[in-house]
Amino acid sequence: MLASDVVTRVRNVLQDADGTRWPDEELLIWLTDGQRTVVLVRPDACMRNESLDLVEGTKQKIPATGLRLLDVVRNVGGRAVRLVDREVLDTGNPNWHTATGNAVIRNYAYDDRDPKTFYVSPPAMKPDPSKKPAKAVLEIMYSIVPADVVALTDELPLEDIYIDSLTNYVLFRCYSKDAQNAQNAALASGYLTTMMNMLGVKTKKDVAFSPDLNSKGSLPNPMAIQMEGV
């Protein structure tokens, strides 16, 4: 999906083919905002599945480009890693953060209040080329912040399925520009509501048909986020 695919749809609705009222530069800024709003509601809409070299100890960070951790899958080339409540680890062994380091990770703990950080057990060992494996490496899934859209020819990182949501968001911002007009204010509100409803339906469907039984109900409620002022 190209930026122009969204902009063309927006211009068709606005009947502003030559960009007299809404220039391309403005629409591209709002398209950037729209992508980030989609990812705020659906972090899985823009994600990476990559290997992460762990630093020594229990405390780990996702890559700097990341927005939030989604899952820790396994030790690369080996054992699966399980999500464990940190309270369970604290209760079972209050000194688990200072345990002997290991290259094979068994469990991880995560707190939504610190979405870029997670903790591993046992602690990751300091890389040592003399040992096999020489370091702890995990396969993780994490969401990222989409890059700014600067040209109509830019390839958007979101899947094509989100094109209607992005179109509705840009139209919301377009009509918000003239929100002093009651009709435009109503149109702006309607487009934002439509976008959030579309994301809400996708969320419910994805949860309902997910092969991951443990994920039922775990995705965010877009309408609740809208109420918070998105």
C-alpha cells in the first residue's frame, strides 16, 4: 500500500483533486498521524519478529525503534520461553535477579506499565566466546512506530486491510480543519467514530478466530481509547 492509495481516496471524497484546500504535504502529515493512531489501538498492526541479543542480567530492552513488547517466543535455535507473573518469580526466589547467568532462558516477566522492558529468568549470562552457546539470544515480537510519511510514493508498513481506517482518519483531520462549521465538525466526528468502529470490529474478529486461546480478550478496546481522547 502506497501513501498515494490513501490520498487518492481522500481526495475523491473531498472533491479536491488538485489539492487547493488540502495540499499533499498536509495530508501526508495526517497520514503519518493516522498510522500511529492505528498502532496505538492495534500494536500488532506494525510489528517485527526478530532475534534479540540479551545483555547480562535479568533486565532487557526491546530495540530502540520498538514501541512495546508483544511476545517472547523462544531461545533462538532451542527452548521455548514462557510468560510468568513476576510475583511468582519473586515469591519462589526473592534473589532470582542475582542468580547465576545462563545462555538458555526459561521464563520472562512483563509489565504493561513499562512496555519496552522485560525481565528474563534465569538471568542472561555475560557473552563468552569460549562457551556454547556463547550468549543468550531470544526470538521476540514487538511493535514499532511507523516512520513519517513524506512522499506519495512511500510504501506504508501497515497491511492493505487498514486502508479504510487510514482514509477515515485523514478525512477526520481534514474536516477538523474547518470544525468551526457545525456540518464539518459533525463530519469529522463521524469519520473518527467510523475508524474506531472498524478497528473495533477487526479486534473482535481477530480475537474470536485467533489460534492462541490464551489471547481471548487481550487486545485493546478501540472505543475505550477513543474516549480517552485519541
